[in-house]
Amino acid sequence: MRISLFAVVAAAVLGANSCTNQKLVPITDAEPAVVDDLLEVDASFCTKPAANVVFPVKLLLVVDVSGSMQFTDQPGLRVNAVRQLVQTLVPQDNVLISTMGFGSNVYIEPQVASTSDPLFVPASQWNEPNFLTLKDVATDYNGALNAVKTHLLQDMLRTARDGAPGELSRTKYVVIFFSDGAADPKCCISSDETIGSYGSDPFNCPLEAWETPKPGARYCEDAEEPLLCNQSDFLDQFQSGVQGVVGGSGQPNYGDGVLNALQDLKLEGNYNRSFQIEGLVQDIVDLGKQFGVGQLQFNTALLFDESLPDGVKEIYRLNKCREESLLREMAEIGDGQFRDFTNSEDIDFLSFNFTALKQGFTLIDSYAHNVNALPPGGDPTVLDYRPDTDGDGLDDDTEFSLGTDAANADSDKQVSPTAVGAPPEIITNPADIGDGYNDNFEHQRDNLGFDPRFTQRPIRPCPKISGDFVDRDDVDGDGLDGCEEFVLGTDPKLTDTDGDTIDDGIEVRLGLDPLVPEANRDDDFDGTPNLEEVRKGRDPNVPDSDREQSSIRYELNQTGTTEDGRTCYTSVARGIHLATTQPRFVGGRRGYNDILYFLAEAPSDNPTGRIDIRVACVRTEYIKPSFKDPAQGKVTLEDKDFFDLSIPDVARQIHAGLDICKGAVVH
């Protein structure tokens, strides 16, 4: 049945004028779509392993050359032990050595006759000193320890003045103090002496068979005082005549004259007492702390032959308990080791630790950065982050207005500007597109002769291959090639030239200066330092303090340490904004975002020095308003996902196209 148009209209009119009990419902605008452009990155990692860097080890071998050695070491095997030690150390270029002999005098090899003479030399340059076979008169611990302190002080002063930055903090000093007997002469002030009896030994050691008190004799710490402690004639005679008696060569001169025998001994004073000796070792330890050296170990070794006749022990005042107790205390104060050699055949200096310090690392900062989304700027009504498909620092709309390719970070497709009306010379071979400077880099410097559209409009041509870091290679993984680093003045071998923890390429991308630390700069005067704005995903050049609530938020927790001393953490970055990017190639999918997660680490011994950067990457997809992959908006990173950009081969592989991103695969 056909229905006429008239019938339809009539029915409509009648219907409109008829009665109804239905209420009119107002028409409302449709609900706006919920925008879900946020991502959370959960990371777990440990600081990177200690670097196998060869740092200096400076060994000072201090050997007793007193007369008692002719009995305790009759074959002279201590000399063989020194030779064996030096020969073993010759292949280790990082180990430097100095040898000191002490008795009544102090001797040194290499000889120090002026302030310009070396204080330590490689083992391959060591000359065996003649003083190792001396049979000196006294065993002057006090003089030897003062010489050790002066020797180390002079070396630390020289290293601080002439060495590489941070060298002292990576240097290990090892002192080995080797003796066979008691400190001699030992003198006490009169109030601490005992007359004709024992009882003042600070270690409360039992008496040896030969130890019988003599009526009227003066004793200091249960050792009979020699006459030179209290009678000027004997002291003067000893100090003036000991040079001719002892012989030998190599007495040091550190700039204040040659060190002479017992030059600090004063009549009726304390000398070579246990507390003084322990105090000198503490002074040496404190010296290392004052200069911030990597490590200072003061080790001791005792050679004591129990089979020696009592007559020999009496001549040289040998009491093993006292000697061992003192040397053990010296090693404990010096954070070192004590060794007890029962006869000369046992002497082995190789049992001490000469291992170089390893350079551990400290976490300085960690932060996330989306290379495909730029902050919206200062207009609070604009909420969306701007897509930057090629990650060059120019948003896609700006690239469209400039005529550059939003999917190619270095997209120069014309050779040079042409005359009005002349057709442009278009580059069709993809391998010839680009001039070595990315589009944002050139746009930022358009007043200096750069132009992101023309291959012949950089201020300085960038070769594809050269041997001096000035080419299109990126050997430090910061996203800047050698030519860009040359123009900027940054270090092509450092990911973070200014040490502010921000990758050089990120600083350039965001319009910051990679030569100036950003921690205390606030270029947009919004009250938030540049460094914090980068970490929070905001624009450091536009006042945007009102975006604090929509900034990236971080949580960092220390979870423990590994067996090899690495510190481990969990870190969460919440509120990373995504952007809807263009396809990365013709016919591809939209919406890919690469989020880089940076770990900035510094050597533990020099946390304000060089910054090493490790980086991981996660790739997500986002199509406004709410399509995300992964849908829950959360991704995880593990320690194995981070790549160390301080390793040149790793940086080169990434620059050559190695995809380090986990997550979505570009289609």
C-alpha cells in the first residue's frame, strides 16, 4: 500500500496538536571523553658494578736495619723477601714503591735529596739499597715513624698539586713496618720512671728469664734506660758519632735538611714510649683522612727468634710479648694487618694486601623523559602534551609550519635555497637526506646560518666519517653527534658534560645549556630550578608553576646491597604524559611514545666529579583520548634493561640503530 505524502504530513500535524501525557526532556551536550594519557614506570636496579680501573697503590716498606738483625736474620733473608716482593710487583704498573731503612738513622730509596726527587717509583725502576744490610746501633721507632709521616705528607701534597683531579681519593697507601726488636732508646720523664724495679709495662707482659732488675737502674716501661736519656755528654757523643759508626747512604732531605739520628730526643724527656709510637701511627692515619685518600693501611710485622741465647736478648732488650703487643696495636690503629715471623725463612711480604681500590658508584639521580612528548607550555588551558614524532625537540605542528619532516629528526631534503621562481633541488635518495645537524638544533641556531631544510645551510659542514670525533657518530650516547658537540663545545666522550645529571642531548632538546649545570638555574623564573623541571616533565623555559599537580612524581627506596657492594633500589615515576604521534613511516601506526629512564651515577670516591649515565627505554602507544598499550598504563624495568652509555661500543650500537626499548614494536 502506498502512503501519500499528504497523509504523512497530516498525521504529523494532527499528532502535534493532539494531547499527550509525556513530558518534554531537555537535550544535553554529550559527556566529554575521559583523557587518559598518563603512564607509570616501576624500576628496580642496583648501582653499576665497581669499575676495573687501575688506580695507584703506593707501597712504603719500612725495614729495621738495627744491629739485632745480625742475630735474628743471620742469612740476610729479609733482603731476599724484599727482592721477591719487588719482582712480583714489576708487572703491575699501578704499584709504586719506596723503601725506608731505620736504626739510629733513617734511609730512603729512591733517595730524596731535594723537593723535586720522586718519592715513589715503579717497581721496575727500584734499585736495591745498600742500607738493607746495615747493622745499625739503635732501633728508633720514633724517628722512623716521623720520617714515614713526612714522606707521605710530601707525596700527598705533590699529588694534590700536580696529580689528576680526584687522584688522591683513588690512591691506596700501604705501609709495612718490619722489625725484630724493641723501640730503642726508650726514655721516660722522671715521674714515670721506676728505680731498681719493674712494674711500668703498659702491656703487663711477663718477664723474660734474662730480665733481672738492677739496683739503682732507671727503668722506662720495664726497659732499662740508656745513659743518653738523662746525661747530655752521652747524648751529644752518640748523636755526633753515630754517622761515622753506622755508615750507609740515602738519608732523606724533604726540604728542611737531612734527617739526623735521634734529632727529637731531649734529655729527661719521653722518647719511644708506647703511647708516643701509637700516637704517631694515629697521626699517619689522620693524614690520610685529611687529604681524603682512598685508603691508607699501616701494617706491621715482627721477626722474633725464640732460640736466641738470653745473652743476645739482654743486649737488645728483646721481650717478644712487649714487641708483639706494640706492633699489634700499631696495626690495629692503622687499619692494617700484623704478621709474626718466627724465623727469617718465614719472611714473606707478599702476604699483605696490595690490591688496588675498585671504583664503586653512587646513585646521584634517576628520572624519566618522554622523547616524543613536549610540555604544553605556559597556557593553563592547554592540557595536552605536544607530539614530537621524531624526538628532535620540535613539535609536529612546528615542523609542519617550517616544512620539515616530523618523522625524521634530520630532514634536510633540499640542497640550498633557490632563486625566486626556480624549482628547488629536491634530494630523493634517503641516504643523502640530512646534513648531520638535527632539525631542532638548526632551528635554534637559524640566526647563525643554520636551516633545517637545506643540506648546505649549516654553519659548518658535518662529514659522515672523520677520525677526530667531529662527524655524524655519537660515541657517548647522548643523542648529539660529533658535529653538534663541536659547535656546542661539549665533550663528545661524556654523556653529561657539565655533570648536572641531565644528558647533553636532553638539555639541547629542551633549550638548555649543556655546559652549565642546571641544578641552581631557573631560566623561566617560576620558582622551580631547571633540573627539577626536566625531572618533572615540565618546560624549563616557560613559567608553568601551576602545572605542579600534573608533573611527574617520583618515589625512590633503597632495598639493600649485593655481595659485591652495589646498592639496590626500587623507583617509581608516576604521571608521565603521553602524546598522539604520527606514524614513523608511511603506512605505519600512530601513537608511539619512547620513554627513557635515566640513572645518573658518580664514583663513590668522587661524587661531585664525572657523571656516568645508564638508560633504559619503554615504548608505549597512545591515541587520544584513552587508547593505551599497555592498557593499565604501567610498565616495569629491571637492572638488565639499563644500558651503560659510558661504554663507547654501547653508545655506538644505539646510534647505529640498536632498539633498546622494551614494550611495543613499531609497525
